[in-house]
Amino acid sequence: MLTLVVVLVVIACIILAFIVLIQNSKGGGLASNFAASNQIMGVRKTTDFLEKATWGLAAFVMVLCFVCAFLVKNEYKANHPYEGPQTEQVDDSAAEE
């Protein structure tokens, strides 16, 4: 299960990086390429979609990171049970004599 979540995080991060690189900070990017032609999705709708996809993927990565941390904690507890402090038993009767 942990491996699946880690793979999903990596895939989501790669897609998020691709979407961020498509965008242009000055309002260009993918949306500026469609300005001359009349597409089904207009220029404004393209930028809205890219912005929503960026926020959605960022939230998805954040949630998956929390799930991954939870799974790692549970897996560590299953593999390393708490046994309590390791102390020696001292026989007090020998010390009194």
C-alpha cells in the first residue's frame, strides 16, 4: 500500500511540474498560443483550467503525503513493537547480609 501511495505522489508531482511549466507568469504560456484562433475553450478558460489543475494537484499531493506519513508510522510500529525499558533485576536480599 505504501509503495502505491509513493508512486502516486511521484506521478502527481511530475504532472504538477509539467502544468506549472506550461503556464507563463506574465499571462502567456499555453493560453497565449490560442489567442489567434477561435478554439472551443477560449483563452480565459484555458488559464482557468490550468490554475484549477495546479491547485487540485497541489492539494492531492499534500493529502497523499499525509497518507504516506500515516502509513509509514503504522508500518514502523508493526515492525518495531515497544518492549519497554530493559533493566536488570537486582536481588536486594544479598545486599542486606
